[in-house]
Amino acid sequence: MESQRAAEPKSVGGAAPGPFASFVRFVVCGGGVGVLSSGAVALLAGTGTMPWAVANAVITVVSTVVCTELHALFTFGTGGRAGWRAHWQSAGSATVAYAVTSLAVFVLHVLQGAPGVLAEQVVYLLASGAAGVGRFLVLRWVVFAGSRGERVGRGAAVTVVAVPVPVASGRVGALGLAAGG
């Protein structure tokens, strides 16, 4: 039976990757899957197969599972696949990311009524990027922290960052992003 704890960080070359290397790997893995996901959401919603929010939810679930495995194996150098606990914790951070992207596109539709696909994609990708930074922090400090001493404990300070998000109408909205500190 697989352990419910996140695997200890290790890699073939010795120590787990540092914060910068992990972030670069996170951007490559998560960003690559994110760009593909963005196209998949547009395809599913644009063809009338399903409403945008449902397409976003389906693609978010699939991409979260794929990314959690990539992050366990490559980004954070755990030396193994992600266990159930890591998948559930990652799903929690993905749920917040889903809410951020959905809210951003909802706000765009409120401000613009019928925005084009390009405007939706720009807002969606900007919101995904902002949520991605928050996910990196959660994954590094909580989900895949292992024994690096980086785990954020209870009562840790939380910093909320407002990320300006330009929308096609010329107005600027703000997305809140919480990060442990």
C-alpha cells in the first residue's frame, strides 16, 4: 500500500532542485499543460459541446492530475509518483485556480457582454498565470515540501497579493492571490 505522505525530495543527481530550478520546471510543466488546457477549454466551449464553466472544470481536473504527476517526478524531484495525499492537496490548490480563472472570465463577460475568443484567452491565461504562482508556492511549501524544512505550519502568515488583470474594455480588475509567508 502506498504511503499517504508526500515522498521525500530526492533526485538522481543528489539534492532536490532549488527554488529557482523548481520554478523553471513548474513553469515548463504547468505552463505547457496550461496552454494546452486553454486551447482545449476554448475548443470544447467554442464548439457548443459544453458551457465554458463546465469545459474549464473538466479540463482543470484532467490537467491537475497530469501536472501533479509531472511535478512529483520532475518539478520538485520527489523521486517517485505522487500519492493520493499529494493529489488531493494539489486538487485543493487547483480548485482555487479554477475559481480564479472562472471569476476572471465572468468579470470579463460582465464588463464586455460578448467578448471575443482572443479576449477570453488573454484574460484566462493571465488569471491562470496569477493562480499558477500561488499554486507553485503551495506545492513547494506544503504538498511536496518533504523534509526540506520549508513546510508552512499552522498559524503561518499569509500574504494576499492583488494582481492587476487588464480586460479588453480597457478597465483593470484585480485578482487576489494568497501565499504563505
